[in-house]
Amino acid sequence: MSAGRLAPSPTGAQHLGNARTFLIAFWAARSTGKRLVLRIEDVDSPRVKPWAIEQAIEDLAWLGIDWDEGPVIQTQRLKLYENALDRLINGDLVYPCTCTRKDIEEAGSAPHFDHEPAIYPGTCSGWRNGDPMPDQGAFCWRFRLADHTVEFDDLVLGKNRCVPAEDLGDFPVTQKNGSPSYQLAVVVDDAEMGITEVVRGDDLVASTYRQLELFHALGYQAPTFAHVPLVVGTDGRRLAKRHGDSRLSHYRETGIKPEVIVDWAMQTSGLDPASFDWSDMNRSPVIVDRFPPPA
């Protein structure tokens, strides 16, 4: 059975832009009878706020979004990620990297995608399985990209292609403390949960190329992707605290009805839940000056 997913990250409160993406994912799944999974992506432990997990669940329910499975908590699934990492190590597809962020910024080349770090220069990539290991806690495992073109056909953006080895560079699949990275965890989860459609913001296109490489390396079937335009402020930057209080909990507490947000999401996306069709999707960023917008 095909499946979609809702995947809030509890690093803070969910905001208006998150709501729009969650609603689109919900409409897309329900329009074709997909199973819908709620997954809490909490492996980024230093930034996770304990209160944000329950609040995200409350926000989704308030919007009228329901799901068939979950919530599934990533930090309760660490063994699955460890097993996947072992497979990558045994296949000589990853290597230990001791470089610091500053090392990479100074030696790496400029990123080819917005919101991306400097391209890793390959400093530690000569390591091969069986070579001496660095001290525990002094390295992350970094995925070794092959020099080839990766393509995918996005339900919103159409055909996309890049050469990840040149345009993105080798990337971490663990943190230096041994925890799995976002990239590894979501690939394992999507595969294990049978996710066939991923709906998320178009700021994650670069991550999609990385994840497609991991799907292939681990022998998993990759899902279909739909990258929807971001909600941005009048300065063109993605919605954040600097644009005012756009937290869903704030709207809830100040008496704004969820229907106002649902109607706004329908109008700005061009999508109708009753006759959902990706070809109707508005492909331009949504600019928010204030919310609710004036009548």
C-alpha cells in the first residue's frame, strides 16, 4: 500500500509555513487513499525542545489533520540506523571524517544550492575500510559520493538533475557523538515505513539528491518527491521569528480559527482537497506580510 508522511521536527514551534506543507501532504495522501504516517524527527538532539513534540501533535490535530500510524519517534529507532550504518561501512561507502566546520569553510568551495554549507573538499576521503580509526568522538562518518549525475522527476518542480559529488560534496551520515544524521535517519525510516510519496519544502531539494544516493546504496526503493514553494516574509527569506509571531500555537491562543489557515493554504497553493491535482499547484513562493491577511 502506498503511503505518505508528516514529519515535524521538534526543534521549535510549528509555524504557518509548516502548516501549509502539512496540509498539502495530508490532502495529497487522502486524495489517493494513501496510508499516512506521523513521524517525529528528533535525531537532531542538541536542538530538540521536549515540549515541541506534544505541541506539534496538537497543532496538526487543531488543523484537522489525522493520520493512520504514529507518532513514530526517531530516537526510539536508533538500532535501525546503526544497522544501516554498518552496511555502509562494510561496503566502504563511508569514511571517518575529523574535519571541523571551520576546516571545511576554509578549504571547501562555495555551495551550488541556497541554504547549503561549503562543499566538502575531500580531506579525509582517502580512508578505506580496515585503515586505522580516529579516536572515538573525534569523527563523523561521511558518505562517499560517486561522480555521476542524479536525476529525479518532482511532482511540483518537474525534472531535476545534478552531480552531487561536484555540486554538494560528501556529506555526514552521523554526528561526531555517533548519533545518526538527518539524512541517514529519514532514508531508513522512509524505506522501513513503506513511504512512497514525500511532500516537503523546496529548500530541501539538495537533501533529496543526498537521500537518493543513500536509497541506492542501501538497496531501497526511493519514494516520489513533491517539493512545495516556501512561505516567506516580505524580504524574500523563509518565515522566521524576524517576521513576527507566526507560531500555530500563537494563532490558536489568540482565537484564530483553524479554518482560516486551511482556507489560506488552499488559496495560496491553488489546491482543492476535494479534487486534488498536483498540476494545480502554485509554483511561486508565498509572501506573507501579516496574518490573517486583511479582508
